[in-house]
Amino acid sequence: MSEMFRITLPDGSVREVAPGTTPADIAAAIGPGLAKAAIGARVDGELRDITRPFEQDSQLALVTNRDEADALEFARHDYAHILAEAVQQLFPGTQITFGPSTDDGFYYDFAPKDRPFTEEDLPTIEEAMRDIIRADKPLKREVWDRQTLISRWKQQGETFKAEWAAELSGDEPITVYWSGEDWLDMCRGPHLASTGKLDPDAFKLTRVSGAYWRGDQNNAMLSRIYGTGWLNKKQLAEHLTRQEEAAKRDHRRIGAEMDLFHLQSEAQGSVFWHPNGFVLWRALEAYMRRRLDAAGYAEVKTPQLMDARQWEQSGHWGKYRENMFVVPDEIPNAEEEGPILSGKADLMALKPMNCPAHVLIFRQGIKSYRDLPIRMAEFGCCHRNEPHGALHGIMRVRQFTQDDAHIFVREDQLIGEVRDFCELLDSVYRDLGFEDYAVKLALRPEKRFGSDEMWDTAERELREAVLQSNLSNTIKDKFEELPGEGAFYAPKLEFHLTDAIGRTWQVGTIQSDRVLPERLDASYVGDDGERHRPVMLHRAILGTFERFLGILIEHHAGRFPLWLAPVQAVVATIVSDADGYAAEVARRLKAAGLRVETDLRNEKINYKVREHSLAKVPNLLVVGKREAEEGTVALRPLGEGAKQEVLTLDTAIARLVAEATPPDLR
């Protein structure tokens, strides 16, 4: 008799099963309700097909639609494959390449036979996909011999798949999945048991774009079809509604409407801030500077360009060089003849982060244990060589300014400093209109510096700091850990904001680093008279100004709190007889510290109101002949349902000044 496998369920119970038994068999043995609900399995933590037999003693957790993250992973993976099958049915001769799931859906890259795909093709492809789903075709996993699979791909003219199969690791089993009896794709899986497990009304193809094979611009251009996929029609409808709202809030669109910034090809990945936009920037920067001053940070400024040897010593050169702008340390040839650069000069690099420079400041002079903690802050301009295709408005740029700081602490100070940082961050987020966020602990990656003991200590300290902090129970209850997501030198706490339409953004972070102080020889003299290494806390609250301002624009849909608004009020006239009084009102408002403009154009007041509302001006002060005679203004706040009030000028100024006071100064 064959040896039995011991399968341990989440409740601790154990079932002994024969080889060939699948998770679906165990679900059926437990009960018909679970057999119907189970769509996949986690076997020893790995997501697997529910029909894949066990290979050894295992831990088993069955996956149902209630396990939404896992269920969506299955569904989106399947939608991608069904997309590829539908395209090849409709457009014979099209080659398939890759089709991964994404955060809200899936995509697949194709090499069309005759022409690139267009948006007009999508409805037809959608219908073909629905036919495949309704056909309830079984999805069957097989392990194939490498050469057999390569030969099949070549016979079918699938040159891209053949190339990829030939380059896979020799030790790696090559798996394929059949859809029914007549279509297969090379894939690691996992997949649902059949196409009919999907809801045919829970997906939508969204757009088409170009994409290079394997992301290399020297390779063939492919057609990429994107889609969004969900577990049911309701989820899809909610997502599409969010997408429509997100389009209205797009920071690039609002940035143009409010004249905040622009981007252009002459400076890929860098932002041209206009006066209105830079007022917003300066208001946020001034607020952050006041908060840091009050929290005991000392502000510094460090060089943009540093010798490559410094980056080698820090470890960034080996781990991060492809994202750095490298500059030869030589004067270019000014003659018409010969190369501009010799190619023999030492190399320098624009800084992609501030931390090594802050260690160099720390190393100036002898530090005592009594000097610690040292909190060193910098609004540091950094550069990272992001691919052109990855750039996105001001959310993903090449030149950016971090609200960066590094705290050098003794071991006994670390938990307290991290706790204080969490509470400072919480206060800042609430001031900026974000009360809902999540804290996540990113744990050690597979490739890392430092010992396991060091990582154990660092992860425990960050965990304890969150639990000891005064963060709300609502925030603490959502605390989660992310295996393998830490930096190569340190675990980190990540802070994920939720915006007005439910999207999440990872912004703040604090990392507990014992590696860089060692590599760059940072030390202090302890109370025993011996040298000790400080722990270096890398921390940011906003992340970068550019990205955070983009998030703020979309969160508030351009309707900023008054203290942040680039233009806080416009004084608009009804008749030209009130021009002089309008100028006096504007002068009084400016003297009170408000950002004010006047609108004296010979236009109807309803036209002015509509125009300034579209420009998202928070307050309109309307004045006519009567207001001029009585020393009043008609104050009209922005927003639906806002009522116009006639106030004395002094009362209006006092109200606006109170509302425009930054939250930390109230």
C-alpha cells in the first residue's frame, strides 16, 4: 500500500490521504457546501489549483471568495489567459507572450499578425471571452518536457514563447495549462478549476497600448490589452465608478486647470512648478518645517553630486546603480574634434537618496552617548533614473524632493524614537485631511545585509514601537506584516493612506538600519568610554513632495483646505463703480496675510462666479455699489450648498484669517 500523506487543516485537525488526493477531494469530504465554495488552496502557504494533487505531508487552507485577495488573484490570472485564448480565436496568427494579473485586473501582450490592436477591437474580444467563460472549459495543469514544449511553440509559430521556454532555468519544471482540449499556454499557475468559475459580467477590457518584448526598446513592439477583473458584477461596477471619479480628480488635469505645474519632454520626469503650484508647495514645506522644528530636528543640506566610491562603500552602487544618474568627473572637450568625454574619468553620481551624506555629517567630530538622539532633517532634492515608461505625472518622477530625516540613536532609545515618530506622523496626516491609514511592517528580504539576529531585533523593535504608541485602536487593529518586503539593509514600517475615493497610497516610512552605520564607520563614545555603533532610523512622513502633492490634489479634487489653497479669495465686482472699493478690500485682505486676487472685468457676476468656481477658488467676495457704501462684502464660499452671506469687511477678514491659519498654529 502506498504511503499516506498527513494533511493538516487550519483548525489543527489532520487527515491522512492517499497519493493523488487533491484539495478539492478534502473539501468534498468535509461537506458539499465547502466543496461548492472552495475555488483554490494554500498548500504550505503556496497558492495552488484546487485540483492539483498533494505531493507530501502538507498544511492546507482552502480558498473561497471570502478570501478576497487570493480569490482575486485566481480570477485575474484566469481572465488574462481567457483574453489570450479569445484573441487567438478572433485573430489567427497572433502570437502570445505574457499575461500577468495586476492590482486591479490583468493585461496580456500580443504580437498581432497583421496590425496592432485598437480600442475598437475590445468589445468583440470581450464577447469572445464571455463565450469561453460560459462554455465552462476545464483548466488542466500539466508538466512538460522542455524540448517538447519548445518544438510545439516553434511548430505553431510562437517564437516569443519558444524563446522564453528556452531561457528558463534547467531545474525549473515547465508547466502548461489547457483550456478545454484545444488551447494551452505556458504558465506557473495557479488557476481555477474551470472557466465557468468566473463571472462573465465581472470584467471589462479598458485600453490598448504598445509594449516592447521583455521591456527592451531594442526588441519587437507588441500590443498590450489591459482589463479589470473582479469576483462579481457589483465589484466591477464599484470599481468603474471609482475610476470615473479618479479621472475627474486626476492631478494632471486639475494641475492644468488650476495652473499649478506642467511637464514636458525637455525635462523628462521633472516638474515645472508654476507660481500657483509653488505657493502650494511652500505652504506644505513651511508647515512641515515647523513640525520638525517643534519635534527637535536639526535641518541640514547636503551635496547633489558625490563620488562613486562613496556609493560603493554604502552598498548602493552594487544594489542600486541602474537607478542612478552617473556623471564623469572631467571637463568635456570643448574642441570640435575628438570625443566630448574621454571615458577614462572617475565617476560621480547624482544622489538618489540622502542617507550616506547624513552619515558623513554625523561623523564630523566625536559624538558622545549624551548627544544622542541626533535628528537630522533635509528637504533633499534627489534623482533616480526611472524608465520613461514608468513616469506618471508628478506621482512618479526622476527629480524629487524628500521630506527626509535620519535619527541616530542608542539601542536603548530606539523604540521610544520610533514611537514618537509614529505619533508625529499621525498628527501630520490628520492635519492634512487623512484620518484613515494602515501601518505595515515590511520584513527581511531573501537577499540582505546583516545577520539573522540583527534582523530579529530590528523587526521586534519596530513591532513593539507601533503597539506602544498612542495610535488609535482602529489603526493598530489593521496592523499587518509583509514577509520579504523590507529593504536590503533594514526592515521598515510603511504607512498607507486611504484617500477620499478609497484608494491607498504608500507614503511614510521608517527603517531601522544597523548596516549603513557599520559600512560607513559611524560611531559614538558610550558611557563606558568605548566606541559604539548608533542605529540609524531612515524616516519620511510625506515620502516626496511631488508625489504627496499629487495625492493631495486628487484627495481634495483641487478644493484644498484654505491654509493650503494657492488663491484663498477673489474679490469680484458687480459694477465698475465698485472697483475702488474692491481694491481696498483686496488690500485689507492681503495685509491680514491672505492670498487674494481681484476680478474687475466687465462681465456679469454669474459668469465670474462660475469661472472662479471651476478654478476652485475657496472664497469669492462679491462687492457692488451697496457693499461699497455700507463697508460690507457678500461672502460666497466654494462648494455645493454653500450659502452667500453679507458680512462687514472686518467680520469677513476675521473669519477667513481664522480658517486660513495652518492647523499647527491654531
